[in-house]
Amino acid sequence: MQPFLIEESEVAVESGDEEIDGKGVSWRTLISADRTPTREVSGGVCEIEPGGELKLHRHPTLELYYFLQGEGVVRLSDGEHAVRAGTTVSIPADAPHGIRNTGASPLKLFYVFPVDSFAEVQYTMLEPRSP
């Protein structure tokens, strides 16, 4: 592997199904073996609009969040935790978790998984579809 640089603004914005995943959530996958010359780690940035949320879910791999801007709440098995720029959250494999933006501006975070490709992360959503 060789060192490389990625500019966030040059990576396509992606989003899921609001009824399943939650509303106002988008992300850019910055590091993933199917897109970049990497292995053993994948990650990117996620943005949640004011009032938006990533619904409760789990996946069979550890995940780390580092919050870059905004304010919100992370739901974990032990309750809800306020987060803001500078907060880091470690989420064990299979631990249910979700994020809600409680602020007036976008909530932005960097996420990372210890897998070669983001496509390897199998999400299981734990809340019903939106009405």
C-alpha cells in the first residue's frame, strides 16, 4: 500500500431510505477497499440535519465515532448520552446504537470500522419503518 490523500468535498454524498434508516442522514465513504487502496479499516463522515436521526441499529463489528460539529444524543444500551464536537464514542460489536441531532445546525461525525470495506458492515435496523 502507498500513502494517499482524499478530499472530502470530492467524494459523492450517499443516503439511505428515510423510512428505514431515519431522516436527514447522509454520508461520504472516504476509506474503503472497494474505493481506495486500503485494507483493515474503513470510514467516512456522516451528517445529520437538525431534527434528523439515524435510527437504532447494530452491526457485527466495532465502530468508533468522533464528532466534528453540532450537538446531539447517542443512544446506547446504557442510555442516552449528549455529544458535541470533540466527543468520541466507542461502540462494541452488536451493541444497539442510534444518533439524533438535537441542535440547530448539522451534526457531523467521523466514523470508522476495523474492516477492509464499508460494504462488509451488515446493518440490522431495530426500529420499525416510519409511518
